[in-house]
Amino acid sequence: MFYRAKDKGVILAVTNRAEKFQAPEILKPASRFKSREELLTGFDKARNQTIEFTKTIKTNMRNHFFDNALIGMIDGYQWLLFLAGHTERHMAQLKEVKADAAYPKK
């Protein structure tokens, strides 16, 4: 089925750390959050809103389409996959930074 192939492509595109991307300035957390605590609170709030949305949505998300700057036109369900993959990408990025010999050991 087309969706399965495209869904997998969305996940692979966003989680592939071999491809490096620079987020636009407006999307960088540093431009919005003043502290680590504020960033984590913002993340939790957005995550909880997404979870609540997925629990209460009454429409078929496959019937709603949005343009994604990285991978083009995707449906609403694929946007949710993108969000989850984006978090996984950043977790992998954090692990890479911490594994670097130059990372401060405290």
C-alpha cells in the first residue's frame, strides 16, 4: 500500500542522522526559551497537546495534507510520525554529542 511506503519514508527521512540540517532561526529553541527548564516545560506542553489531539480527533488524518519543508506534501497522520521522528532525531543527536571525547565530563 502507498501509505506504508510513504509512512516509512517519513520516519526514515526525519530520523536519518547521516543527513544534517540546520533549522531556520525561528524554529531554533534558543530563540524562544531562556532556560533549560523553560525548554522542557515547553516541550512537555506541546507533547501533551499532541497526545490530547490524537486522542480526541474525530476526522481521518489521512484526508488532510500539509507541506513539510523537508519531505514535501504529507498527510496529517504522517505529520504525527514526523513529530515523533523529530524527537527521536534529537535524542540521537544528544547521544552523539555526549559520546564525543570533547564533551565535558562532570
